[in-house]
Amino acid sequence: MAVGTIPFPTMPALEGVRLGTTMAGIKQAGRRDLVVIELPESATVAGVFTRNAFCAAPVQVAKAHLAECRAQQQAPRYWLINTGNANAGTGAQGLEDARESCRTLAREAGVPACAVLPFSTGVIGEPLPTQALLAGIAPAFAARDSQSAAWEQAAAGILTTDTRSKGASVEVPVGDRRITINGFAKGSGMIRPDMATMLGFVVTDAAVEPALLERLLRDAVNHSFNCITVDSDTSTNDACLLAATGRGAQVSSEADIRALADGLEQVLVALAQAVIRDGEGATKFVTLEVTHATTRQEALDVAFTVAHSPLVKTALYASDANWGRILAAVGRAPVADFDVDRVVIDLGEVRLVESGGRAPGYTEAAGSAVMAREEITIRIDLGRGDDSARVWTSDLSHDYVSINADYRS
Amino acid sequence: MAVGTIPFPTMPALEGVRLGTTMAGIKQAGRRDLVVIELPESATVAGVFTRNAFCAAPVQVAKAHLAECRAQQQAPRYWLINTGNANAGTGAQGLEDARESCRTLAREAGVPACAVLPFSTGVIGEPLPTQALLAGIAPAFAARDSQSAAWEQAAAGILTTDTRSKGASVEVPVGDRRITINGFAKGSGMIRPDMATMLGFVVTDAAVEPALLERLLRDAVNHSFNCITVDSDTSTNDACLLAATGRGAQVSSEADIRALADGLEQVLVALAQAVIRDGEGATKFVTLEVTHATTRQEALDVAFTVAHSPLVKTALYASDANWGRILAAVGRAPVADFDVDRVVIDLGEVRLVESGGRAPGYTEAAGSAVMAREEITIRIDLGRGDDSARVWTSDLSHDYVSINADYRS
């Protein structure tokens, strides 16, 4: 299941960027599962990665290679992504397997091994099927292409339990020129990103200094991928990469930086929302807006407490205006000296809670009408400060249990 | 569903303690839903209550009455419990309704209103059906009885989505005499107690000073009800009450205190485990043991992170030895400077994880054999300190979603 329909956008070609995919037989026969993304020598690259302590082998290697490239002023030239196996919880052998895959692509492309950043997604704890993966690298490399279809195939080639590809593309003005930002992502379950989503790959043709690129990525991720949750489980393999090819306009003035930041946030929010719309078993797309908090962290804490509540999520699935469950979840959020009499909760345009109890004008019919919708906004006004946050989540359905209990993912 | 079978124990009568129940029509016709528990004038009483900021009206009144009794050196003489409605999120009217129910029972019994402590459980946010409740008080009061059957009826009269009554009784030696501890509890969903379970009522015939009774209850709750979770949702109505009737042996020596503390923990652990075995949709009873943590809190944090993970819970439901999900959950626990290479994870007697990856001797067959069981222990050795904790939880099944989505609870 998935909420709404979002066609994959037409991605403009970006000079110097080519994407190749193949069916390497890692995930299952007849399924694109290996992707090579080529960046030009002029590119700068930034990345944010999972904070899970059991961080997967490819994440460790990608971080190390990124640092090595930076030290050697070498551009990371290739992103190598496989689905079907996360290469996580695989110990020393997993690290060696990830490095070996980088070396194989590096030989094929004639670049140093550190110029290849590896990414894996899929089942955790099983050895990487190295033979199939290594054998797929040459065909994927040979298939490189810059056209829109190549972007779409790459976006399809990184999916796991996702039911559809997730892409976004915007153009923003920079001075008297325009730059393009293309991005795609995957993710459906084990989604409670902490620094990034499961996997997100974003490329712009702008020219951006590495330190600025890093800051822009971090800010945009904090307002997009770090504001979503399907099931509260942070993955071992989260990574979001941003490359600036340097072939387009230089971004350096404050106005240009703001334009790029806005465009980047637009792409990342679109991808993050697409992950939620395709959340495992999702039948609802839910926005939680928490306002008048003391700090943004406090607002996020309240929003995520509600977003993670299995009782709120099953009520959303049932289209049941059981607002007592929302109130109970807000009440258990980690907020110091919480005066609940000041809390106001709205479901869509319907006021649910004020003065510590049900709002006087509330009717079950009005609440149920909002709950019946596929897209629902819950607003929680804490009445105690000036900070706010917005979080997106999905519901908890029978299909979520089926997807995660009926077969191994 | 529920895990295993536990017959309700035969509860010995305790001098001065009488329990009355009736079918007041609050929950549904033909169902015991109102309970009066009478304590002797010699009783001391301690209580622990939910930390949910949206604390229900009866919890607020019970706390106030308990304090009032203490200030006036008056024994709390009655616990008045209804199921079918939680009287939570009901604002000023809810408080007035709770107080009115206390006054009604107080008039019937000829005691001050503060001697009545009210408790409610059931749906949150709907007005208390006061008329039915008040009308039921006289019949429940008249039905008071001290025999074992009265205990069993009272335990049945507080249930909500529970599929069975939960009771425990032990006898412990105090000096050359023996004291009895009888307890019963309810709870099945919205179970992540923070100071207590949904509702637990425990009575001993020992004579115990109020301050000591309070400390004993708090300690026992911290190792029982505060160590369980079904769905991570802390209720607005959690309360656990302990009365010492004072009719039996005086507990004051260190040895006697230890004996009472052990007996009390035994009763509360049995009740807490019974809640988990009857967790909404539960098909598995799971023990999480975290050892060699820096602090007990750190051990609890890791245990609860795993216990709350929907992906671990659905794997348990599926009897799928998907240990990568356990590893991923451990890895996202809030532990500072986490060296995962020192972590050892065992599933029953089978080693899953060591040195950052799958244990060398592990086989899927061995893991699956443990997962197929109805009772499963997961041991997580953090290898970094001397503290430990144990947490009990259930799995996440289709029935959990049905119970919480198919009708309003």
C-alpha cells in the first residue's frame, strides 16, 4: 500500500553525471539491484550518515573514503549502491567485502579506490553475496548514461520493500543563471533517520565549496529526512549524499546560498515525504505540527512521541477519532514542568483538546470526518515558547505486520 | 491471544479486608465493572501513580485524598475502581465526577470523602457515565465479602481488553509468624508503566509504617511494573496501591523488611509478567536481559529500545530469527561512546552476535529453534560496566492491530 500517487519526475541530464544499473542477482532475478553513479572530476561531495552504533560496513568505508578524498583533494567520482543486502552486522569480512567492491569499480574506471563510495541496503546480518556483486560492476559501469531514463532506473535499482521509486527535481535561479537539483531516495521500513534517510542521492550542477556543501546538506536533512518516522527504527545503513558537479553556476553570495538552500530543502522534503507516503503498510500520510515549544528539540520530542505511538498509529489506520490516545501520547512526552492546561490540539480544522480536556465544540462527527481522510494534520500547540517543528509519519496497519512478519526483509 | 495459561490463585482472606463488585452497566451489560475494596482502620496505604502529564482525574483525586488522609492521620478506607471509562482528558467535569463518586461511597460507608481513593480505566476522553457509576456504588458496597471468590471477582471487575484475570498471592515468614500478600492487576494495552502499571492493588496483613510501605512499594514497582512494555504507550491512569492492614505481624527489623520486600517483589513481578503474557495480541513472552552496562538506566535504555522496536516485535511474532533487527535496535539505543565490538547478544542458549557481527558458530537452524518457542530470552552483554536490568515484553501481531483498530478501546 501507499498513500496517493506521485509520478517519478523527468530528471534533466546534468553534465558529467552518468548513471548505470544492472541486474546482478543480489536481490532477486530480473530486478535492478546494482547502481553506479559517476560524477565529474570537478565535483564536490558531502554526506551525512546514520548514528546507529552498529553502523554498516559500507557506511564506514564511505566515510573513510570521503575523508581520504578530502585529504588528497581528490574528487569522489563514483557512488556504488546495491540493494538486497545491507552488509551490516557482518564484522571484519563485511568491511573487506565493501572495500573489495570499491577496488573492483576503481580498476574498471581507472581511479583510486578511495574515489568510490559504497552503499548497501537490504537484509541485515547476512554476508554480502560478493561474487554476484563484483560480477555486476562491469555491466553496471558499461550501462552509464546521463538521460532521464538512467536516473529513473537508478532510483528503481536501490529500492527494497518500497513499492515505488522516489525522485524530485527542481530548478532554482542563481544570479542570472539557473541550477538544477536532482535527487532520489529509497526507504519504507526501519525509518527513523538520525542524520539521513535509508539512502538518498542528490546531485546539483552548481559549483559549491565542500564546507558550504556539507552545511547546506546538514541543514536540509535536519528539516526533511530527520523529521520523518515510519516505525521508530533507525537503520544501520542510513546515508544521504549530495554532489555539486561544479559545471554550472558558482554559488557563493548570500542570496545564491539561500536560493540553493531553499531548492535543496524542497527536493529533500519531497523525497522524505515520498518515503512516508510509501511507508510499510501506509494508508495515511500524517503531518504533526508542534508549535509554541520552548526549544525545537522539545517540539520534535513531542511530535515524535505522538508519531511513534502504536495506539495513535492504529487509530489513524482505523480512521477512528480516538483523540484520547493523542492526548495520552502528548502527556508522556519528555517535557519538563508540562502544564497540560495550556495545550491545544487540533485535528485538521477541528479543535480536539483545550483546558486539559475535550474542546467544548468538539463532535465525534467532525473528528471522524477528518480522520477519514488520507492526509491528516495534527497540530499541537504547547503554549509555552516560540519554537516549533514538523514531523511526517504513517499509520500502523495489518499490512505493516504482514510485510515485516510474513517474510524476511 | 495470550501466552501460556495461569490459573487465578486462591487468595486467603485477610482480616478486615472485604471486596464487593457489581455490574453497573458502565462497560457493557452483564460485565462486572465496579469494585469496592474495604480496608480496616488500622491500615497504612502507599501508592505510585502515572507520570503522564495528562494524568487522569481519578489519579489526581486519589493522590490528593491520600495526602489528606496522611495529614489527618486518617486511614484510606476504600478503593473504588471502575472499568469501561478512564475519566481522563475530561477537564474540570472529570475531577468533579471523581470527587462525587468518592462522596457517594463515603456517605454509604460513613467515612470522610478523603478516605475513598478512586481509580478508573477504559476509554480516554469520554465523559464518565456518572449516573450508572453512582447507582452501582450501593450494590457494590453491599456485596462486600472477604472470601477468595470476592478477590477473584474484584480482579475480574477491573479488566478492560485483558483476556483473563491476573492475581498473585504469597506467604512469607516474619519472625515466628507468617504474613500474606495478595495482589491483582489489570493491563493489556497502553502498557509502558512509568511508576506503576495500569492498575494494581496489593494488600498484606502485615503492620508497616507508611514511609517504609512507600519505599517498599516504590522499590518493588521499579523491578516489576516499571520493567514491562507492550506498546511503549504510558497510560494516563497508571496506579499501583499497596495496603498493609496492620492486623498481622509488625514488620520493623531489617530481616523482616527484607522478607516483606522479597515477597512483595515476587507478587508484583508475577502480576507484571501476567500483564505481558496477556499483552494485546501477544503470542510470545519475551525477557530482555542487559548485563555489564555502566548504569542500571543504561541497561534499561538498551532493553526498552529493543523491546519497543516494531521490527524486532514483528520478527518475534513471525518466529523469524532475523537477528539483524535486534542488532540494529541495540545500535540505536542512547548509549554514549558505544563500542559495538564488545557487545555479545544471545538468543536463548544460542550466541547471535560478537565482535561486531554474527557469531562464528551461529546457524539459522539454531536461531529458528529458539524463535519458535513461546517464551524467549534475549541477553545483551554490553561489556562495559557492572550494572544490569531485565525487561519483559510481548510481540507485535496482527491481533494487536485488530484489537486497536477494529474497535475503540
